[in-house]
Amino acid sequence: MALALAQQIEGAIVNADSAQIYRDLRVLSAAPTDEALKTAEHRLYGVQDGALPCSAAEWAAMARREIGDIHRHGRTPILVGGTGLYLRTLLDGIAPVPAIDPEIRDRVRQAPTDENRTKLGALDPESAARLKAADTARINRALEVILSTGRTLAEWQKERQGGIAGEVEIRPLILLPSRKWLHARCDERFARMIDEGAVSEVEKLLARKLNPNLPVMRAIGVPELSNYLIGECSLDEAITSGSQTTRRYAKRQFTWFAHQPPADWPRFQEALDLDRVDEALALLRPKS
């Protein structure tokens, strides 16, 4: 759909997916194919090394620069991706949390999640009670913020800076196809990625011996295929697990996009095949 729109308006596609920003995950993040890259200009795909985590604030800063450059050349940026936090940060701004002390960040990210959650419970009980035990990234973030700044993340989040929603005209479209269609696509995609070299991609990641808490190491498919590569399960079991994880993540995204964005943002609820692209694109055009 983004490719069709880019061709119609000579737009440039800007990545808004937290996995596709890493060059290490070309297969597992379903990054644009070589053919797609030839069809339209793409930005912020595969620009970050997996050893360097990319926060929502860092992505938003990069996206603002790309959007500004695209506008200066008289073209239209087309943001594509399902990372709601990235999009919300870009549009609404972000809390002005100071830079985290590198030593504190390293110490937090190297510690076990249950240990960090216990510390968070003592320093910021509201955040600890709200966050799930498996939500490693958010637990780490909340803990490193209060340890580094002396204020809870919730206190910082009462302030917002840097959003561009008031500076640009937005033509949003949320895709919410049927769950049955979506789940079938999830299973098909994971199986196809195995054929396209996902196992080799994870093998290269493991060879780098990166911190297992890094986003690139927790991306869907990496833990599952890692278990296969170290002999803890069969490939079929890894594929089944990866497909299940993909479907669960899609369900969370579906729920978020169904309720979080403004109610007046149009929702397209049909299966998006080639015959439906123009129908969906019509929702992006200004009303006469």
C-alpha cells in the first residue's frame, strides 16, 4: 500500500517500525525487498547497529530530520509501521528526561529483570505495580530513570516537548483487518522468513555475543530460533513458537491501534489485498 501511494504522489517512505530500524534483522523484521527499494525511496530502514538500542526519542529525532528533508525537496513523507510508541512520540512529543548516566544504564540492563523489578518496587511502586513481570524494557527504563534523575518516569511524563502534530498536516490511516486473516498472514510470514534465511540471521547475531536484553536480541523470532540453534528445541518447535509470538504481538498492536489513536482517524477493516489497495488509499485523500 505504501509503495502504491509513493508511486502515485512521488512520496518517500519513512520507517516507523522498531525492528526494521536494525540492519541485523533484515529477514526477521520483513525489511523492504530490493525490488521495493527500487520502486520508491525508503528512509530509516536498516540504519542502526543491533548493539546500539534505539529509543522512541532517538527514532523521533531521526524521523523529524528525514521528514524535514523530504518536505524541503517538495515531496511527501509516508510513515509506515506499527510501533505506536514511536508514532506517539513523534506526534505528541516526549517527556524531557535527561540523558541517563551510562554506568547506571549498563548496570540496570545487565541485571536480571526480577532483580530490577524488586528495586523498582522500592523506588517507584506505582510503576512496578503497573508493569508486567516480563516487560523487561519498560522495567529497565523506569528504574534507570529514577536512579539517574531522582524523579519517577511518570513525573517526567507530565511534561511533553518536541511533538510535530501541530506543525504538519496529517493524513492517517489505521489498518485493522479481521483477526483470522491477520493470523494467517502471521503464520505465512514466519514460515517464509525461515526459507529466506532467518536461521542464519540469528546465528550471526548469536556469534556477536550481544547483551540478551538488547531490543535486537528480543525481537520476535530471535529468542525462538536461538533456542533451536543451541539445541533446546527442534526447528519445527521454534517455528511454532515464533508464529505464536507473532500472533500475540499482532493482537496487542491491533488492540492498541483500535483504541489509542484519535477516534476520528479512519480505520480500514478489510483484508488488504491488491484489489483493496485503491479502496484503502481513498481514505487518505482529502474530503471534497
